Amino acid sequence: MSDAIKHECGIALVRLKKPLQFYKDKYGSAFYGINKMYLLMEKQHNRGQDGAGFASVKFNVEPGTRYISRVRSNQPQPIQDVFAQINQRLNSVLEQNPDKKDDVAWQEENMPYVGNLFLGHVRYGTFGKNSIESVHPFLRQSNWKHKNLIVAGNFNMTNSNQILEELIELGQHPKEFTDTVTVMEKIGHFLEDEVGKLYQEAKKKGFNKRDASPYIEENLKLKKVLRRSSRNWDGGYAMAGLVGHGDAFVLRDPNGIRPTYFYEDDEVVVVASERPVIQTVFNVKIEDVQELERGHALIIKKSGVTSIKKIMEPREKLSCSFERIYFSRGSDASIYKERKDLGKIVFPKILESINSDISNTVFSFIPNTAETSFYGMVEAAEDLLNQQKTAKILAGGTKLSAQKVTEILSERPRFEKIAIKDAKLRTFIADDSSRDDLVEHVYDITYGVVKPTDNLVIIDDSIVRGTTLKKSIIRILDRLKPKKIVVVSSAPQIRYPDCYGIDMARIDDFIAFKAALELLKDTNQYHIVDDVYKKCKEQQGKVDTEIVNHVKDIYSPFKAEEISAKIAEMLKTADIKAEVEVIYQSIEGLHEACPDNLGDWYFTGNYPTPGGRRVVNQAFINFYEGNDKRAY
């Protein structure tokens, strides 16, 4: 993506189902779980680079022994920093006790992080500060094992204020206002309540205080805790948690907005935000990795028994389509196919733009996530050229010489790597004009492959703000002197903010929104902006279920093609010689390519939860009032 946007987070959970000695005997190390966690987190590095955290729980250690370990980092390479700290601690203990190198029982009792249950998290900061206190997993501590709670998630709540108020009504005083803390405290409250009830049950059955603990462990129903905790949540989430005595859970939102996959065999239970991560790290087949159903929780008891429980009534499945277009790794089999299809489906629009003149067109892509869509575009171009070649041969019949047939058959679409990102270049200068000059050089270009008679088609996976296109990419492409530059987005126009985890909170950041405003001015319809503001203000204070997304009115007077044309006009500066056209994927094309991920609210404004409609209206109010704060 030329305009990089930050994604939400990635989670990783590993539950070892065998004693640690088993992994030492089979895999050569009691650190098997730690090693797998490192791989799961590193393979999800794409999901978050602002912070990383790791937590472990030991099961059967004596009272007085630390059984929960946690390490977090917000350093420039947080995953490496987390595991460097872990390795340093482990190596230090082994250096002091060299005779315990193969003593698994001693290691489990005396070494930090050597446990049975692990939770990891990689993060981009989309809510709150990027301080170490904001890095997951979060820990809620107690002297009672059953009341210790570790939480990490890939999520954003649209109603954090409401959740905070509910906590205050319950008599709590949360130490921070972040959605992670409020969610953890909500779960923690009902966990404590359930543990208290089970303790009273145990007393009535004649258990003493010490013997009540195993009773609580066995009878604690996380389904009930999660159902009570999540009753009023509004957002997209994949929430993972560990209880101090060894139970664990992963909960997915009722629309399935955020992705969650799991795998289980007789040795491990594994959860991650992406399917190929599990496939790669544990070398398992695609069909062995399951997707957690929306509104359901995977619950893992300390005993090792797993179950899938319905926590909330599933609603329409509206999984985030941006996962398929951009955020998730393209090594997933279905994502790879979908990204290729996005390139194929948008090709007819490209063909129309270049007047079907494939011979005088160079096709390329903007590195590097658009590469797969580029392959789909390539296949579509090759298919069309093959049809054209067949028609020429059939039209020539027996009059064609062997040489002419060879010439026809040798025609190929012209695919080149035009833009090459300079990963080492950093725009460190504060002065605007100097910085713009540096931004122009973030990409290098390949000279000598484009002629003045050529069209240059370059595909990107999405166009968000258009800043890099305007200040860098189009300017350097114009140096190649093509007659026309066609910028293609394999995704539709981003028109509305996201509020479920992707860092797209301000509506006036989007070039599609800016283009719509310019069109309203051009057509003497700018009064619509004032009308929308009044409608949005009138809805403030209403309950979320009564709120309507009036921001759609900004776009409704115009066809998508009109907005695309205005975007092209805005991207072309006075010094650009080539004609510039911008082509976007259609909503219908998106759904055709990604039929199982129909969440498209950032394109259509059709939010899956009531809180989303409140957020978009607030984002518009903030824009209108010149308020730079986030809408959630």
C-alpha cells in the first residue's frame, strides 16, 4: 500500500497438552512452547510493530512459586526484544545451575516462562498511547489463582465510554481509560463473582478453604463469565484470556469482524489471527486449521478438554475485507486466490482506459502487497491477448506465412517492475519543501522500458490518502514520459472511517472524501455538507440503535467514476506531463473476489454494529468543527 495505514493486532496462544518432559523427549527441549510462540508472533509481525508481549502460566507448582511470567516491549523491534529478554533470563538461570540442563521438573519449578500455557500479542497503537503500559497482554492480579486474569486481543470497542460507566456503576475505579483495560476489568469482575459463588458452593459441600480450589478449577464456567461480560460490547474483536489456575479462552465477535483460527491435536491447542501462520509453524494441512465461529468462544480447561461455546447470538457474517486485500499474509491459499481475482476483475476497466491497446501498454505494481493482484491482472491481459492473436490467425487463414504466424504468437503483454521502494530512505527533515523532495525519492524507477507512445498501468492494493501517489509515485512515473499513467486500486474507494481496529479514524484523511467535497463545490451542492452536519448533531445523545449514517449523503449525488475522475485531477500537479487516470475496484467486484469476507463499511458506510454509525457521524462532526481528535 503506497499510503501505509496501521493495522490492529495479532494474537497467539499455545496450550501444551502433555507434560513438559514429553516435549523434551520428543523435540529435545522443554522450551518447545516458548519456541513455537516466538515463531507464531514473528510470522504475524505484519500485524503490529509498535509493541509485543508474552505471558506464560505454570500449572503444578508449589505455593510461593511464581507461576505467571510476563514480558512486554515497545522497542523498535519488539518481538526480538521480548524473546531476547526471555532467552537472557533462561540462559542466566542455566549458567548458574549447569547440572539442571536436562532436569525438566526443576526447570518447570524454578525457571520463568517455562510453563504449560502461553499468550502472545503484537500490536499497532490505534487507541491510547504507545507506552509500555498500553502493550498487551494485560494482567489483573490476585492472591487467588482463579482470580488472576491475563488478557490480550485484536479488537477495538466503539463504546468504551459506556463500558467504563458500567464498571463505575459496579463500584470499580479503573486505573486507565483504554478499551483493553475496561474489557479486562469487565471480564475480571464477573470472573471474581463466579469464583465467589463457587467458593460458597464448596463450603456448603463441606470443603475446607484449601480443598475448595480444585473444586473451583473444575467447575468454573468461562462460558457464563464471558456471556455476562460481553453483553453490551460493541466492536470487532478476537479476545484471548488466561486464568491463573490454567483455564483459557478465545472469544470472537458476533459479526466475525476480526479473524481467529485454531488447531488442536493430542499435543497442543494453538490459536492465531491468521491461518497460514499455524500451518507453517506446526506443519499442518489447511483443512486441519479451523476458523472460530462468530459469537463463539474456544474454551480450554486446565484438564486439557476443549469446547466451542456460543456466547452471543451470531449476527450476519461481515468479516473484514481489508484482511483479504492487504493486512493478512498472502500465503494463505484462499487469500492468494482472492487477491489474484481482484486484479482479474478490475481488468475490464483497465482495458477500457487504454482502448484495448495492450501492445502499447506497460503493466506494473506498487510494491509490495499489490503484487498478487498484479498477477491476476497479468493473467487477464494474457487471456485477452491470446484471444486477439487467435482472431488474427483465423482472419489471415492460409495467406499467413510461417514467419507472420510466429510474429503473432510471440506477442506478449509487457510486464515490468517499474517502482522499487528504497527501504533505507527516511524522510527525517522537518521543513515541508525539503521533506517533499525527499518523499519523491522513496521509490526508485526502472528506466528504458517505457516509450513516449506507451500507457503505463500501475496497480496498488488500495488508495487511502493519496499523499504518496501525489508527492512521489506519479511524479517519478512521469519521468519515464508515458503518454498516460493509469493508477489502479484493487480495492474500492475508502470513504468512511474504520472503528474496529484499523487506524483509519479521521474521515478528512481520505482522498475520496476530499474529492466528494470538491465535487459538491463544483456543482453548487456544498449546502449538503451543512445539512449532514445538522443531521449528525441532531443524533448526538440518541441510543446507538437509533442512529443513521447520514454521511452517505456526501457521496450520493455522484457516481463512483465521477469521484475517481476528481481524485485523478487532484493527484495530477501542474508539472506532470502525462495524462493521469485513477481506476477503483467496484463494490460488486470486491464481493465477487472475496465472497466470505463481506465487511465493507469503509467503502459503503454499512457498519455491522450500531456503534459504527455513531462513530462515522462523530468523525464528520469533528471534521466540520475543525476538531482533530479521533472519533472513538
